[in-house]
Amino acid sequence: MTTRTKVFEGAIELGRIGLVELDANGHFVAANGGFKSMVGLTDVDLVAHHWRITVLPEDHARAEEAYAEAAQRGRAYMEIRTIAPESKTVHQAVTITALRDKANRVNGYFCFAIDVTDYKREQEALMLVVESSPNGLLMLDSKGRILFANHAVEKLLGYTRNELMGAQVETLLPERLREGHARYRESFRVSKSSTAMAGRDLRGLRKDGVEIPLQIYVNRIETVSDDLVLATLVDIGERVRYESQLELAKVAAEQANRAKSDFLARMSHEIRTPMNLIMGMSALLLESPLSGKQREYIDISYRNVRRLLRLINGILDLSKVEAGKLTLELIPFDLTEVLQECMVTIGSALEAKGLEFGLMVDPGVWRYWIGDAERLHQILLNLIGNAVKFTDRGRIDVAVYTEPGELGESGLRFKVSDTGGGVPPDKVDMIFEAFQQGEGSMNRPYQGTGLGLAISKSLVEKMSGRIWVEPRPQGGSTFSFTVFFLRTSAESVQKQRAPRTANSPAELEKGASILLAEDNPENVVLVQAYLGNLPLTLDLAANGQQAVDMRKSNSYDLILMDIQMPVMDGLTATREIRSWEKLHNVPRVPILALTANALTGARSESLEAGCDGHLTKPVERGDLVDAIVQYAKRNVRAENNPTASESLASRRPAFLENRRNDLQKINDALAVSDFTAIQKIGHNSKGTGKGYGFPEISELGAAIEQAAKDHSAEGIERCIAQLSAYIESAQASLPTDSRAALPAMPPVAPAPHSPATTM
């Protein structure tokens, strides 16, 4: 034997490569050391014994098939397990070559065996990982045929592995997606720019026909014979359900927010309608001859209605903040005037509590700015008002300083200090939240909604500033805030102020013609009373359609348009009028929206519809007259007409007579169970009775409205009897001259089955 041969044989022995010769019957003829060490046997143990003694019984059948194949084809390959020393299992990869004699008969076999135990263990460990993976794993060939699927795929799609082997992967997708996915898979196969593709969402098709949401990740594995693809399938059903729940929650939240906005819109309108009448009538009564006590009572009523209006405005401001639609004006203003107005407004409250007040403006503070003076005034009043509310003795101090911004912009810093009870440390972080107060119980000594500081915080932040509170060592608290505006000059402030001086009743020319579109008779009376001392002509339209028709046949200097009306609403009527004017090339008549809707967007809706201005009820008489002068643009001189209070007194008999007419309407509606019409009549009486000095009619109107909502015929009949008796009594108590002063004003008939609409 040559040296080279010995080296080769030594290498074979060290490499644990087994060489075996068998006879034609499968008995050992010879075996090298490598094989003998694998199986732990000697020549004595092997020679003349059948190969079965080295192979696990479970693999005998596989080995026999391999030897038969070698005998037939000349060569075969098999993987078998043998028993090694110490009962260890050895995995062998065996190549069998058949040996033939000169007659081409098989007279033996030569086996080349390699110990692949370590490889098999690593493979088993890898398969354990693959099988225990929570995600589905598919091995595909280059044509998209399934070569392997793990247990997660079976569980996810409902197929067995045997059913999946060799199947086209597109069969696991809904039919509508198969063609597109095949193109996607082919483009990935052809493209060599990447060996992996990030997850994409896909719909899978289970064996039972149910579609499921999946996310698929793809990796290319290049081999000598083919390019394989490993597809990872992730079940995203839980994610999709969560996203769906989030979407449903979002929709529900949006619906709830819309419902809240709708509720606020309805409540704003419903509350402002009677408030408009109560404030208007109270203001008119204060101008009439009254006894000392009467004037005191009316004054208290008027002041508390205005207080109620401030509370409502606070809630509406909060709704604007939440909707992100609270906007600020950019108008030149004088800081000194803002501070003086705050002092005048708060003066009576300070005097009533005996509090001292101090105002300090640093000499370096600039006086003229461009910004929203009304909102700055609102912030200061909120803070000063709170200071007065929570201070029983001592003083309130307001200080103003210059505040430079981080980018060099100009700003102001305000400090409002008091000697009150202060803010508890545990309440400092929550007092700027909506509806929160330092004392939150129903028995708290201070009234209010808890919106003032929340709204102030939002306004300050809209002005690029911040607001904070800090305790004072000597007691009380100090609220500070910063705001940033653009500087301007005294001239620009004066120019901004100048046009407003022209709007006075003396600017009107006698005979101005105005159309009032309003469906509530009592609101009509209030406007008539407001304008009673002006020599203008006032035509009435009971709904939007009448307003359109009257505009087409008459020329007006101004139209006062209610928004919520039966038959046709005010916005639609305005659009109709604008279209008609444009079509017939008729000069545009100014239209002023006059509505109780004060929510975000109401003004812009009016302007978009074609209105020139927007007034929100309750509206003061001075504001209404000022708007009429501004928009009518005529020169009407006031004459010595009867005073508004005299006009109101003369209207009370007509009001009672109209309520008597309502009784018949209620009876007629009750006969046909038209509870909607009854509810409207009750609603109108509820909102106007107090304004005319008949609170009992308001109470009975509310009772009729509720009974109609409940479809209670007995309750309605009971209210009819009570209302009839009260009207008799009220008419009998009127002065004789007032009963004959004016004929009954023709009532505006309610539209059957239409929703209640008020001014």
C-alpha cells in the first residue's frame, strides 16, 4: 500500500466516513474502521451478519426499498438510523452502489455512509422552531407550488399538510385576488433587487370558504436547483377587529359630538327665544313709568337674565373651543380703554363687597395693539370676577407689564391678585379644566359653571400665551397670563372706531321700508315695540316663502330674516331672494339674519347663504337700531311716536285675545289627535307669557306642551279649562281704555305637523 493510499484511508477514518461491502444477500463482507466506530461493532460482530443488525427496526423497510432500487438502477440513496455505543442513535446518509459480475448479475453492494447526526439534530431543532411558530410558514418553489407548510398554516387555513403539498399558493386566496397575486409573485421572482419584501395586507381563504385578514412577508432563498420562497403568514384578525372597534368608537364619538352640538343648538335656540322676549320686555318696562318697587323688581329680573345669558355664552364658547372653531379678530384697539371698561364693569361688585381695587400699568407698556379686544376683555373679566367672587375682604390688584416673546415679538403680561382664600394645592392643576371648580359640591358657596378659567386658558393659548396661578405668601392667589399682539398706532385705532359713530337713529331717512320675516307673533310684537319710535314701515312675513314672495313684489331697504321658520327656513329664503335678484338684475337688498342660534358656524352659514350681517338673540334695542341704520343706509329722522312701553301696554289685550283663539285651535287639533300642533301652541305660549306680564300663561303653556308630548288628552283638556279661566280673569282686570286701544292682532297660524319654531 502506498503512502498516499494510507493518508487517504486515514482521512476517511478520521472523518467518520463508513465504507461497507455486502454480498448479494446483504451480509457484511468487510467494513472500515469509520463504519465500525459508528455502530460500535467489530469485524467479528459484523462479518457474515445481515445489515439489519445495524439498522433500527423502524427503518428496515426504507433500507430494503433502497437496496432494491440499487439492484434495479445501479445506485440508491437512503437516510437511516443505527444504534451506536451506549444506545445512542446515529443518523447515516448512505449511498448504495450495486456490484455486478461479468454476467451483469448483482453479486454484492458497496455502501458509502456518512454520519449526519449533528446535522439532523440541528434540522430537528429548526423544525421545532418552525412548527412552534405562531405564524404560518409556507415554502414555495419558483412556480408558486407549496413544498412545505407548518402546523400554524394548518390551524390558520384549515387544510392538512398533505392537502397543501404541491398545491398552487393562489388557491389559498379569494378568486378575485388570485390573478393579481400571481402577477405580484412573478414580479418578485423576476426582480433581483431584493431578497425580501415587507408585509402587505391580504385576504386569505380558509378551506371552509371563510375569508380572513392576513399580512404576508416574503423572503427569497436561492439554491443550486431553484429559487425558493419562504412566505410568512400573520393572522391580523385581532388587529383588524381592534381597528374596526376604534373606527366604530370614532364614529360613535363623532355622532355623540354631533348630537351634543345639535342639542346645544336646540337648547341655545329654545333658551334664547324666551330670553329675547324677557330681556326686551324688561328693557322696555324700565323705560316706562314705574313705581320704585316695580322698577327694582324689573331691574333685578333684567340683570339676572343678562347673567343667564353670560352662562349660556360660556357654554357656547366651550363648544367652539372643542370644535376648534373659536376664531379671534384682528382689529386695532386701545389697551387703556379695555382696562377702563373692565374697571367700570366690575365696579359695582367691588363696591358691594367693600373691596379695594388697584390698577398698575408699567410705564413701558405699549398702548395701541391689533388683536381681539373683546376676548382680552373677557379674559380679564373672568379673572377679576373670580377674584371678587372668592375674596370676602381686602383688595384686588391688576398689574400690566411688557412681555417680550422668545422670537422678539411684542406681548403683554397681566397679573390679577386677590386676598381671598387662595387655591388649594391639590386643585391647582384642575381649575383650568372645563366644568371644574375649587369647591365642587352642590353646597358650594359660589355659583357658576366652572367654564371661565377653561375658556380663558383657550383664549390665552389662541393669543400665543399661557396662563398660570401661584399662591401668595400673605394669603390669596395671583393669576398671571401672557398674550402677544401686533403693535399699532393711535391713528389706526381712531380710524377703526370712526365708522361706528355714524350709526344712530338720526341717520335714518323718514319712510325706510323694512321686511321682518318671523313666525312667532310675540317676537313680532317685540320688534315692533323696539322700533316704535322710528318712522319706518315694517312689513311682516310669517315664513320664508312669504318673505320671498313679498321681496319679489316689493322694494325694501332691509330684510330682517329669522332663520328657523316653518314652510321655508330663513337660509333657504335668503338664497331664493339672491337668485331672483341676480336673475332679474334687481339691486341687492341688505338681509340681516336675526336668530337665536349662537353656535359655532351659525354666522358663517348666514353669510354663505347671502346675508349681509348676523345678529344673535337676545338682542338689545340699541344694537338692533344700530344694525338697521348700518345696513338700511337711509337717513330717517325720529318722530314723536308713542313710546315703546305704551305700545307694549296697548298690545296686551291683543295678546290675551290671541291666546283665547289658541284655545279653539287646541280643541280642533285635539279632535283629530294632532299633538304636534298642540305642542307648538303650548311652546309659543310658554315662551311669551312672562314677557307680556302673564307668567301664568307661560306655566300653562309649558304644561300644554308637556301634555302634548305625552299624548295626554286628559292633561290637555285640564290645561284648556285652566287657561280659559285665567284669560277671562286677565281680560277683566285690564283697564277699560286698554281693552279698546287696538283690535286683536291676527294670529300667525301654526303649520300642522311642523316642528315648533321660535325666534
